Amino acid sequence: MQKLWLSIFLFTCSLSSFAEPLYWYAEKGKTRYLIFGSVHVGDKSMYPLAKTITDTLAKSSGLIVESDIRKMQDVRYPDITMVTKDVLSPKQMDTLRGLASLFNIDAMQLLDSPPWATALTLQMKQFEYLGYQASYGIDTHLMYKATAQNLPIFSLESLQFQIDLLTGQKESGKELLVSALDEFDRAEDLTKCLITSWKAGDLEKLNQFAQLTEMSPELENAFISQRNLNWAEKLAKPTWSKKRKASYVVVVGTMHLIGDNNLLTLLKAKGFKVKQGSTSRAANCQFEY
């Protein structure tokens, strides 16, 4: 399956009040999950969330997220062995300098940073340029709500795992950086339509996004497929609660819930009954391939 680097990072029109972002119920034995597809950046227009989500969270045994991004204190980064100027062509470096000027950041600092770090910086600056912020991401919002309600928060993987995954890619993340540069010109329309499709719960259009741009098999396996397998195993054999009957809200990037071998399909294979709980409609937006 093909993916956008933009979609990896995110998940990443006037809508009917009955439209809502995608969520599913998954149930097996005494364990029940409401699984909510997240976008990791956002804006005020994404709130308030559907009442079903917030009410279910309030009554739940806890919130389950990909990783608790608040736990930064023990994170370790590897030594720098390759920097951005080592992996880009002269033309790509010119593109990078142009983006640095647009975002008012130091081009030399980007060129002397590891490719994965430069890719992340460009992505975040671009989202901010378009009016989106990480503070409005669904994960962050729900973690705040859970904390305010004294609900426990459980992680499917550690933040260190995510850092190691990102920094351990071939040529220190060259593919991620080149994709970010190549997709920049069309990212504005794509991002706006992606957010609109998320708000509408437009499953068909979100699946179209998932097939836009080719990702190497190695990258897809690392960022999507293998993590889905790991998460399905943990959700099927939960260790975070000793209760005989427990209900949780699970929030993961929407891209993990669509396409081939998605998390929902893997849970079905493990005996879960899965059904969509959200009411959706087609998003009123267009994008070009």
C-alpha cells in the first residue's frame, strides 16, 4: 500500500452536525475498546469532539495512546553520523534553503542537522504556516482530559521506541526528508482536505489519501505494519488492568485504522467483534494526485 509522509505525520467545507470522525467499538470477553482515529495536529475547528468520545472516556478505565509524549525526561538521541547536506542533491538543497527562508529559520542549521530532524522541523513549520498546531492534536487533547479526570493513561509503545524508529531509518531518514521536500507544493490543499475528511469521517477519501505516494516497503513495514501487529498483540492481551471487566478509549493515528492489515482487521483476527460507531458523510473537498 502507498502512503504520504504527510499522512504518516498527521495520522495523520461545511459539515453536517451528524458527521463525526471515525471511531469503532472492539469487544472480546470482558474487554471493550472505543478506538478513535487521531490526527496529531489540528485547530479549534476540530472541537468539541463528539459527545460519545468524551462521555465514554469519562466512564472508562483509562486512555490508551500510541505513546505518552509528556514523558520526555529519559529520552536519548543517537550520535549524529550523517547530516542533511550529506544526503541532498544541489537542487534539493536549494529547495530546502527556499523553505528555510519562507519559515524564517536558519538554513545552515537545517543542513547541519540529521535528515530525520530536518524533516520533522519542516513538517511542523509547514503545519504551523497552514494554521495547525500540535497542541490541538487529538492525542494531546484527550490526554489532557484524562489527566483532568484522574484517569490512568497507558502507552502502546514508549517514546524512546518512537525516537529510535525515526532516527534508525536508512541514511538517517533521507526518505522522510526527500518526501517532505517533494510534497511541499501540494501539501496545503492535501492537508486541508485531509483534516476535512477526518472531521467528516469520510472513510473512502481517507483511503484515497493512504494510496497517494509510494513509500518504500521498509518504511511502511517499520512505521505502519509492524506497529499494528505489536499493538494488536498488546490490546488482545492487556496488562494495564487486573479488572475482570474493563472499558478503554484507544486513540491512534487514523492511518493505522484504514488500508490493508490495519489494526482493526488484526483485532478481528484475534477474536474481537469490531463495528463502526461513528456516523459519517462524504467530505466536501478535492485534492489532486
